[in-house]
Amino acid sequence: MTLRAKRGFVPRRGAHHLGAAELSVGRNTTYNLVGAVLPVILSLVTVPIYLKLVGPERYGVLAIAWLLLGYFGYFDLGLGRSTAFRIASLRDATPAARADTFWAALALNVVMGAVGGLLLWAAASYFFGHAFKMSQVLRPEILASVPLLALAVPIATLTGTLTGAMQGREKFLETNTVSLISTTLFQILPLGVAFWSGPNIFYLLIAAISARLAAILVLGYRCYVEFARGQPRRLNRAEVPPLLKYGGWVNLTSLCGQVLVMFDRFAIGAVLGAAAVTIYTVPLQLAQRVQILPGAVTNALFPRLSASKAEAQKDLGDMASRTLLAIMGLPVLGAIFLIEPFLRLWIGDEIGGQSAQVGRIVLIGYWINSLAFIGFVRLQTAGRPDLVTKAMLAEMPVYAVLLYLALQHFGFVGCAIVFAARCFADYLILNWLVDRTIARRWSLLFSTFLLSLGAWLASLWQITDWRWWLSAAALGLVFLIYGWLTLPDMIKATALATAPGRLVAKILKFETPTGPRS
């Protein structure tokens, strides 16, 4: 991104402006990362308490209820992302123009949320009344709670739109703070109700929805201050088509992604049985955590890229790709070596040993998929979310055929290999669609080779064998050096400017960068 000079870094034209953008993206990434990690930790703590207070059957009913709510949440038609894109692209427009976009998104959201809520009411009434197997004691509880589930749909869709509007103005600290508090209340309030009043599902849902309502009140007030105060309250119909067109493609992309993610598990269940689904799903869900960091980066990049011109988009995208490539390889390598001893300790030797074979492969797949995030977000911020959806639709039949063949000949390990291959194809296709080049292909191939070598070596020996430790240390050193060489110069300068960085630079006789010349 910048050129090294004898006494520091000399930026090319416009780099000082890009540097400010990079710092902003880095700060917002930190907010997103904290907002994503803390709820995961909270969930790990509260799930055992839920199981103790409400029992496995009630918790299972609640899990299915939230799953239904999640799918019917797609009735927002991608308005959250669409609103973020439109408002970010209006960075230099008048406040009245941004207010028009906000009111149009809000009106569309109310309609879509109401339709989704009514449909969920009908579907949940039938499902819990006739199709779902549960004790007769629980059935009246969940049926009485169906109207609350229906109410939760417009609440969820409205939260998405309000959050998208704030993210379009890069208010990530506020949105993540509200989300974190809301998620904490969402987990804790039902526990308090269960402890003091008993585990009745109706009252548990009231407590959970109250937490989401609190978030809407705060976000609604902040959006009013940011967009509506002092501006005309009107529905500009010209804003509706672009919001629906962009949001529709984003929504279809999400649906296609869900189909691709779930298809392998349905295929394994049909071909190999339920036990194989467990062996495959447990490490898959663990490996998916690799995407927390890329998700935080791309969410921070989204409004900045939406408001940038093509050259700045390319520069920011390249910097993000190089940064992810540099910093993610070593943690993923560590996960590849540690997943088998962890799984054996966590779920036992029999299942853990088999799951580890899958885990090592899908870790590589999710790592590659994380790098594809940059191409994904660049297409969305260029106003072409349709290309992402079309790419997914083209993949589906090929993926289905390869999955079937792999399952027939290689079992769930073959399924994991096909999953990783699809992730690699995603990376290549999305980057080609962005600028008709395969971005950083040799770096990706080199890193993939190293991770695959690590997966093979980790499968040969147990953690008690000295060769396990030697191979992990050797590959770790290679990734450490390679990551440093790949890291953008601006991030190197920031790292070396810290107190530990200055010490390392002195020991290794590096010259600490003095920063860009004015």
C-alpha cells in the first residue's frame, strides 16, 4: 500500500486519505469483533444453566421456535443491508436525502415484517399443533406463545433496518453496544423468569422479546436523531425500487447460502445416517468460528466501500485481503493441530477421533471462505449483489452431484473435501467477478498447501508424540514469517510503533518507521 524509504514510509498520492480510512476500518472492526465474540462466550455460559432450569425438552422447543423465527426473519427482504448501502452511498448528500431513504426503508420494513409475522403465526400454529412431537404438557404452552413468535418477526426485521441505517453512517460503536446489551438481556432475562416464576414458555418468550424491544427503542431514538430530527417526514416513492431491488438480491443470496450450508448435512443424513451427521456437524460448527474476524472486517468495510470510488475500493479491498491472509493462517494452523485432542477431550475418543478428520479439512475450507468475504463485500458495495446470487445458483447443481459422489465413495470425509473445494471455488469466482483477475492466487495456494500439510502431519501423531510438536512448531514459524512479509506496511508500522514492537525492532535491528512524511 505504501513505499518504504530510508527514514520511514513515503505514501503515494492520496495515501494520507486512505490511511485515515484504514484506521477507521480498523477501529470499526474492533467494535464488530468484540460485539461478535462476547455473545458467543455468554452463550457458552448460559446454555448449561438453561438446560438445568427449563429442562432439555423445553429448551429444544425454544430452539426450534428461534429457528423458525430466524427463517421468517428473511421477510425483511435484505432491507438492513440495502439501507446501509443506500445511506453510505449518500455520505455527501443532503440530510433530507438520507432522511428520505430512512423513512422509505422503515415503511417497507413495517409492511414486510407484518406479512412475515402473520405467515409465521399460521405456520407455527400448524407445526407445533400437529407436526412437532412433544409432551402434551408442553403443547398448550407453545401454542399460547405462537402470537408472541409472530410479534417477534417485525421486531427482528425492524432491528435489522435500524442497525443497517446506523451502520451506513459508520456508527459501529453504538450499534455493537446496543446489540451486546440486548443480547445479554435476551440471554439473562428468561433465566431470571425461569428461576423466579418457573419455566413456562410463554413467560420466557415475553422476557426474550422485551430485550429486543429495548434495543429497538434505543436504536429508534438514535436513528431519529441521526436522520429524522429537523427533516421532513415523507415517503419518497422513488426510494422504494432501489431499496427493494438491492435488498431482494441480498436476501436471495442469504437464502442460497443457507441452502448450500445445510445441503451437505441433509445429504449425509440421507446417505450415511443420523450418527454421521453428528460426526460431521460438531467440528463444522466449531470451525465456523474462524469467520468471526473476517465478518467483523467486512461489516466495517461495507459502508466505507459503498461511499468510495473504484480505486479506493480496490486499495481498501487489497489491504483487507492481505491483512486477513497474514494474520489468520497461524491461528487456523493451531486449530488444525489442536482440534483432535480438544474433540477427544470434549466428546470422547470414539466420536472425537472421527470428527477430527472432518474438522481439519473444514477448517481449511472456512479459512479460504473467509478470504472470499472481501470479494463478496466488494461486489455488494459496487451495487452488484446479483452477481453473488447468480454464482451461488450456478454452483448448486455441481455441488450436489460432487457431494453425492464423494459420500458414496469416501463417506463424510469426502463430503468435507467437497465443501473445502466449494469454498476455494467461491474465492476464485468472486474475485474474478470483482475485477476479472484471481486476486493473490499464489499466496492463497501457498498458504493452502501449508495448511493441508499441517492437517496431514497432525493426523499422523498424537499430541504426546514429539514429532507432533516439532511439525507444529516448524509450520508455525513459517506462517509467522510469511504473515509478517504479507502484512501491509501501514499495519507493520503501527505494530512496530508500540512498546513491544520497538523492543522487537531493536533486537532484530529493524528501523522503526517514523510514519508518513507530510
